[in-house]
Amino acid sequence: MIAKFFASGGALDKAIPGFQARQPQIDMAKAVDDAICEQTQLVVEAGTGTGKTFAYLVPALVRGKKTIISTGSKNLQEQLFHRDLPLMADALGFTGRVALLKGRANYLCLDRLSRQITESHGTHVDPTLLSQLVKVRSWSSTTHTGDLGECETVAEDSPVIPMITSNNDNCIGRECPSYEDCFVVKARRKAMEADVVVVNHHLFLADLAIKETGFGELIPEAEVFIFDEAHQMPDIASQYFGQSLTSRQVQELAKDVEIGYRTEAKDMRQLQKTADRLAQAASDLRIVLGDPGFRGNWREAITSPAIQRELTRLNDALDLTHEVLKLALGRSQLLDTAFERATLLKAKLARLSDTSITGYSYWYECTPRHFSLNITPLSVAEKFHEQMQLQPGAWIFTSATLAVDDDFSHFSHRLGLAPKQQFALESPFDYQQQALLCVPRFLPEPNSFGIADRLVEMLAPVITGNNGRCFFLCTSHQMVRELAEGFRSVLDLPVLVQGETTKQKLLAEYLERGNALLIATGAFWEGVDVRGQALSCVIIDKLPFTAPDDPLLKARIEDCRLRGGDPFSQVQIPDAVITLKQGVGRLIRDKQDKGVLVICDNRLVTRPYGAVFLRSLPSIPRTRDVNGVGQFLSAVNGNECTVQCDDQHSEA
């Protein structure tokens, strides 16, 4: 029945110019339809180009059941809602209601905007801040959604954003004077009434965690749950089934106490004093926790006398804040909510101070200005399985990267899944003709001294010969910095570097330049779609094993050992394979794309586990000769289609 929509002369053929049905797409659509009808679990790896979005949208819309679609990123969420869903709805004659629902931090809070504008007219005026607040107020009178992503006058990373949005801690709910006009409330009402709701994994899992405590829900009940970019789910679930306390939470509480004093309780001078003390305590703890960009073991860190001293000061500051706010109860809704938040933060800090409870990883992370203290369960499989049992229906998980060597157990076990069906769909791309994989000879060992200089020396001619058009994906920020310095000293081409501006601006500049080298880490390994010859070379510095001192990895290794498993083969290798597949997936995005993949890690060839990585990648011709890379790229740039390899491709 579902196949007819994809057939020649069918609904999609009539609605989409140039549409061509592919058998893998039809196979996936049938499997999704079966899962919806039978209310079972389904896991599908759908390689780039298989058309998985249409393959799950068609049965979801045709069957007419209440459906939640969750994506891994806001970008995909918006693409799905604004482009793919309307297209499918038109093609299929779907007349149901659809809704887009984001986390509350994406929506303007009218009450907080009003308070910030009042506050900004005080003695400590920041003209830039006031200017941005005025722009937002002007925009607020014209927007229907309140989604700040649509406000073009304020940058997505503007410091004003956290000041004019609410979170679960500081929202005052029905007591808010702007409650009836609240954009979050309107978005949730719309979601409750809709037949198809598009969310993202963070929102979905935050909702599950709230349901687990017995409180209200953000996301409505449904019969069909579809997760796109599902490979991200286990790690995100770990965040939400744990607990965290951040300096940002503490400083936002201090800021609201100060606003409460300045606007509604001007006679309570001790509110200002306690706010200052609280903010200072958070800053002092941040300083003693050490360098930014670091994840550390909280169990070990908490034994440090300096950290213990600052923890005690933070605890004392929270106690004082709690007592002073108790005296202000009833004065204003803002201060009443602040009292509840202080109570919650006190409880979190007490829990984080007791690292003797087993079954969890205790870790902390620092950015230049903030810290987070975290407790993460060693496994989320049991909790996620329980939530699925409480919500019977079809649970469908899909991504381009779920299997490791054709085995799905790594993904399924982490979420406690027992799918009725799990299978991989082959990409329609002809990798034999479209791509070449090179593992260069004479590579230094990974992490050896001076490796960045050696890679610059070896690969600068390749990048120059290709006139840029290259992503260099790294496994660490340190390597990004070293390569950036090295390539900038030898290349005449633009060298763009992650961290020097936002991801969106970096990608836009890369496309605009047309001859750039982009050096990046994590954020560019997935969710970036550059088609055509704008990107014809992807270089990866080494196999993306997670750093062995990463506390989350340590926790999963510990859990694996407790179960009698082999952590290297069951945790570390599968994680690295899935990450590598994501990076490799940046290269070929279309049937017309051609390009070279260079992986600068001899372990692909010299270690037995290298074969697991190679078998998990598409079947790409291989070479160990960097000159072969140049020849292939020359052929591509000259619109020739032949793949040139040396006679030793079998080594890799």
C-alpha cells in the first residue's frame, strides 16, 4: 500500500519535479509503516542519499496517528518543519495540524524582557545592551511565534539572549503577568492540538526526565515516535537522566534577586548583598577548578582543600540567599520563584557533594567563564526502556550512522531497545567511481611530537592543488590550533578556523570564498551539508577515539567491566567507528559529488581493529600514495570520472 506513493505516477512523482523512487527508500517506508501498524520498535541505518526523511514521513502522515518527530539539531528540525513536511503534506493531501516545538530557551519571555528594559535604565547602563533590548521589543510586537531564531536583528550568540528567555528554574508560570501572551505556552498549546509535532532530542529527553519525576509534560502523548539522527540519543539521554549544577544557574539566580531588589523590594538592601555574595562564590569556584575546555573527575577534584573551601563558601552563600528570600516571600512573584530555585540549588549541591553513591559518573567541565558539576548514570538503558514501556506505540530510530561492522547491538543496548526489525540501507552513491580513500604512507604515530608540522608538510600540496575546497576534521582543539598556525604559514589560500566565529558564519564564509581550507573539530563532523565541488577533499587527523580521561567514557568503561564485557571492543571502538562514519559522510552528499577522503592514521592498516573501521565505511577504492590523491582530484577538477589508485590499495 505504501509503495504506491513512491511509484512512477504516484503522489510523490506528481508533486516533486524529478522525483525518482529508490528501492531502499521504499523498503524503509514499508518497515516504518509496519512498525506504526504493529506498534513495534524499528532501527534503520539509512546511508546518505537514501531519502530517509520521505521514507518515514509518508507512512507517518498516511496512517494519521498522533506523531512526534525528534531531530538531533535545531537546523534539521526547522528544515523538516518548514520544507519537508509542507512538501509531503501537499503531495499526500494531508490536512492534519502540524506544530514546531523548541525548548523554552528559544522563545522570548515578555516578562523578562520588560524587567531587563526597566533594569537597563538604571545607573549601570550598557548602551549596546539597551540597543539590543529595544530592537527585541520592537520585534516582539510583530512576531507570532516569539522564536528568537527569527529575530534577525540579534545574533544567535548575543549575551542578551539568556536575559530575555526563561528556563525551568526562573519561569514563574501562571503567576506571570504575561502568562496569557506567553510564547512558550502558545507553542505548547499548539503542540497539544497538533497531529504531528516536530521537536529535538534535547527537548524530548528533558520531557522524559520531567515525566519520570511525576510532573507535567511539555510534549503531548503520542502513538508514533520517530527519531532522526538517532545516533545522538544515548549521549543526550545520559545528560537528562543525571543531574547538574552550573555557575550560570547560580549567577542567573543572583541576577534575578538583584532585579527583584531594584524593582519590587527596594527596602530590602540585604537582597543586593546576598546577590553579590552568590555571584562571587560562583566565580571563585570557577577559578579554582582550573583551565577552560577541561572535563575532570569530580570525585577526585572534590578532595582538593581549595575546591572544598570554595564549595563551602558557595553552600554558605546559597544558605544566606535562601534565608533572605524567605523573609521576602509574598513581596513579588519573581522573588518567590527565586526562593524555590535557591532551595533546589541547595539540594543539588548537597547531592553533588556526596560522591559515595555508586552507579554514577561524577565529573565537571569548565568554559572560560562558567563551570558545570555533573552526575551521569553509568547506563541509561533501563531508564529509557521503562519510559518506552509507559508509552506504548511505534518507536522508530534512524540515522546514517548506527551500525558498527553491520552490527546494531552497540546502539540498541545503550537505549535498552528490543527492535522487531533492524537493518541497514545502502547509499545510492557509486563510491567506486565518486571517491578515493587514502591512508598515507610514512605517517608518524598518532599523538607523536610534531605530528601537526608533518601533516602540514605532507598535505599542503594536496590542498593547494585542489584550490582549497577542503575540510580538515580534527579530534582535538589543540590539533585545530596547531594545524591552523602551520597551514596559515605555508598556504596562500584562506584558512578558516572553528572557534574564531560562529559555526554558521564560518560555513557561510567557506562557501562564499570558494577556495578555502576549513579546520574544525566536533561541530563539523556531522550536520553539515556541502554539496557539489565546493567540498572535494575531507582530511581527518586520526581515528576519533574519545580521550581516555573523559569522565563519561570512564563511566561507560566501568559499567562494561561490571557486566563482564571488553570495554575496548564494546565501547571505545564502536564509539569511534560511528564518529568516523559521520566525518566521512561530509564528503559525498549527492550523486554528482566526487572527492577524496584522507585519514592520517596508520592504525587503519597496522592494527587488527582497523578492519572493523574499514568494513563499517562505504566501499571506497583505496590508496596509500598521496600523489594518487592529487591525480584523482586533478581528474575531478577536469571533469574526468576515472578513479586512480596505486597497486597497493589492498594494504588499507
